[in-house]
Amino acid sequence: MKTLIFCTSLCLISITGFSQNDISQIIGTLLADTPLEEDLQELCDDIGGRVTGSRANEAAVEWALQKFKDAGVAAQKEAFTMPVLWLEKSTTASVTGDIEFRPTVVSKYQSPPQRYAGELIYVGSGSVEDFENASGTIKGNFVIVDQDLCFDIDGLFAEYAAAANAEILARESGAKGIVFMSSRPNGLLYRFIGMKTAENDMPQIVMAREDAKRCIRSLQNGQTLHLDLHIDAEVGGEFVAHNVMAEIQGSEKPEEVILIGAHIDSWALGTGANDNGSNVSMLIDVARQMKSLGIRPKRTIRFALWNGEEQGYFGSWAYTRDNQKTLDNHLMAYSIDIGSGAITGFFTNGNEALVPVMDKLLQPVAALGDFTNINAPIVGTDNFDFMLEGVGNLVGNHLPQVYGQNYHASSDTYDKVDLKQLKVNSAIVAAVILGAANMEEEDITWKRQSRPEIQEMFESFNLEFTMRMFNVWDTWMSGERGRK
């Protein structure tokens, strides 16, 4: 089998390079033939896109729970409350005026379902100057915003920031709604949240790049365009969703927890393959192989398949609220959420003391990559509420592979996953979390940060705008979210 041929040399490097212990065993096992690929194909092709609150999401939760149980790993569902239900049924648009056509569009999360109409007003890339130049024409109409092509993770964060700025200015200018030019070519559409996340009250759509360019060219030529927009979505109030939690209990310090998480929900334009089905399947396989080998770490390793991540990391936030009394015993909380490109190290999220710790934990898999750990905070995935609680939290850093281009898009499908690298990543992740679970006391050189220390870190990294971009700054400052 191709997987076995590919893994043989890597397995030999790992096993001969280190002592015959649990870490070398798990590395060798994960690099050999396992059900990881079959699991991922089931999740993506059979279940598909998994928006929290959808039938597919519920099916994915039951699927994952059964996978853990079939492997003999203790697992359970944990309920939490989502604030609102929003499931797009369809979004259609027509452009009339000096030209007439039907552009391809999709709604951003929580765009209110109804019919809208207004003129299209071009505001360039959405800068303050662009909005000032169009002042007097925006109120009650739709602004259309230009966007650069997105090639990688940096491009994604740049797009989030630019879209947030445009949204602020559009609201201040009294716009009826926002049309964002797709940052992907060839008619590719995608979805993500706006600044107000679950509280959004403004229609915001992404228009196919080629269609948006056609509109912009016409507007720049002095033509007048009118947009008719129809958003149809299933909406509702609070509802119950579920995380899936599994664990291998520690043999010496079971009360101390090393947590590793990946989110099981996705948007439904594609099938949530690189974001984040690949890493859900990876964590299931890591747990399965640890159990199969009879590995008993000193500390408990807890595997979390989070839900509600795409709408604002609601599942992991709920976990930190529900486990307040034991957060002091959560030594590390890892998040794996940047696709199937090669893991190049970990973000230590503003806790400098974790950098040398991660350097040491990665030594057993030195043959599997060139690793550099980066002390920069990541806002935008399920490490976040552990960061707010001062728990040592880490995010896997990956080579972009095709993650950026397919992020949240209809093209995020099984065939885009680097299956060979995903196997290698599983060995890296397993070695790191098992090493953390077996650390000697003298190697635990960091501590849970206090609220003032967390706030100081936010200020040193200038995180206020980024946190506002994801609608989490005010809840942190009010004390609703994070360490008291």
C-alpha cells in the first residue's frame, strides 16, 4: 500500500533514533497503515458540511462519538447552548440598471433573511478615504468592496482585517448592506463571520470575483447599477449543540490534564475537509492508536472535538465555563486547526515560557520536520478561551498547502487534503501531547496567568482590534468572558 511504502523509512528513523518507549511506539504506529484516511472520507463525503445546528452536524457528533467508543476510548457528548440558529437555504441576486445579469453570491453568517434592494456604490478597498469619496451616496444603498486575491494564511488575516474596517465604515455611513468581492478566482465562494458574529443585523454577501469586477468596471465608467438581493435562511434562537470529549486517563496524576482539540463543525459550501475534518480524524486516530498500544500516560490526555467554532468558538468557551474549578489542573490546551499542511511548530500565544518547553517536546520527532515555535497570540480558533483563562495554550502552525485558497469555500473537499502529510502530522501531535503528559515536575516551568498578566499580554501584542474583529473584546473587558 502507498501509505505503508511512504511511512517505512520515516518509521525506521523514528524508532531507531529514540529509545523503545511509548513515544517511539506511537510514532511508528501512526506512520503505518491506520483508518485515518477512511475516517476522513466518511466525515467529508458521507456526512458533508457540518454547520452547527444542522442535521449533518448532529450526525458528525454521533459519528465521532461512535469512533471513539469503537476504539475503546472513553467518550461522551457534552451539551452547551448556541445563541442563535442560522442556516442559509439560498442567496440570490440580480443586477439591473445600465447592465443586467444575475451574479453568483453567498451570504455571510447571520445575514438577516429577507428581500433587499438598493443602488450599488463602489468604495474601492473600503478605506476611510474610499468611503469619504463616496459620502452622500451610501446611505440606504449597498457598498461594493474590492478585495485582493488570497493565497495563504497571511492573506486570510489581511482579508478579515480589511473586511472588519469596511464593515465599521459601512455601518457609520448608513449603508443598507455590503457586497464583498470574492478573494478567490474562478467563481469560488466562501463564508465567514462579520464583526458582530451572532449579533449581526446587516446583510453581507460575497460575490463571485468575476461578477464583482464586472460591476465595478461598470460603476467606474459612470454607469448606474441596482442590486436586488434575496436571502433565505432558517433562523431561530438559542439551541443545544454538543462537543465530543474523549480521554485516556492518567496513571499517576489523572487530575492533571493535557487537552488537544479540533473543531468538528464547518461551513457547508464544501465538506469541511481541511477546515477541520482532517484534524478531527487525526485526533480520533491518535486516541485510537494510544488505546490500542495500551499507553497509559502519567497525566490525563483529553481529546476535544469542539462545536460552534466557526460562529465564535462557542463550544470551547462553554467548556472553560463548565470547568472553572479544574482549570488550574489544565496544564496545556492545544488546538489543531490550520489544515493538513506540514506542522512547522506551535504558536505559544503570548506565553514565552512555553517556547523552550515546546522545543523539548518536539525533539522526539525532529526527523519529521523543521520546527520553530513562535510566541505570538492567535485569535480565531479554540485556543482562545483558554488564553483568556490564562491556561497554557498552543496552536499548531502549518505550511499553507492549499488551506488559504480553499478556506471556508466550496472547494474545501477531501481531494484537497495532503493525506501523506496528515499522517506525519498525527505522529508529531501524538509525540507532543504524550511527552507533555509524561513531563517531569521540574519541566513544568510555566504557570497559569492572572487576569492582569493576560491583559498586559494583549496590550503588548496590540490585540484589541483583532479581538474586536471577532467580537470578543467587549466580553473580555466586561468580565463576561475569561479569567476573573
